[in-house]
Amino acid sequence: QVQLVESGGGLVQAGGSLRLSCTASGRPFSSLVMGWFRQAPGKGREFVVSISRSGSSTYYADSVKDRVTISRDNAENTVYLQMNSLKPEDTAVYYCAASDARAVAPSKDDHYNYWGQGTQVTVSS
């Protein structure tokens, strides 16, 4: 019902920046709560940030809240993740996720119905 496609990952030096994008199709975008999760080598999936349907509310993990900004453009069916001051520990596969549930706990990965394939972010020291 919902398809998600991520882009924008790559290799960056520590202290650099990347902007990830996720475009959704198959459902009115404004009906979806959107989130970003990441999984580093040898670790479990970690919540990064989420944004409400209208974009009026955002929720950030403490580890990234001073360096990351989430935004959405409902006219373009796209959510963005701007990452600045990147650190080697940010290296991970980043996943876009969406939920069309009536109520969502934004940091809980099992509350999201749809997932993208992921995009690799590598930060070198």
C-alpha cells in the first residue's frame, strides 16, 4: 500500500554533512507519521527521529538532537533528514519508516507499517 524510497547516503568525513531523502507513494502523504531509524554494524535498530503528520511535532533521540533536523514536504511526498557535524559513530544503514495507524508511539519501530530498503551512511575519522 505504501512504498518508500531513500536516497542521499554516502561517504563523508567526520564533521561533514549529509541530507537524506525519503519519498513515499501509495497513500496520501499527510496521513503518514514518518520516522528515521538506523542500524550500525553489529548493533540493533535504533530510533533517530520522527515527525508528525502535519510536521508540527518532532521527536529526536538524545544522541542526535543537536546535530539532526527532520522536515517534511507534503506537497512532494518527501521527508528529509539533515545531518550535520557527523561522527564516526553515526555510521549505519539509515531506514525511512511510515505509519498509517490512528495512534503512533513515534520512537517504537513496531508501530511503523512500512519501511524503505535503507541507505548507507559512512563517516570516516
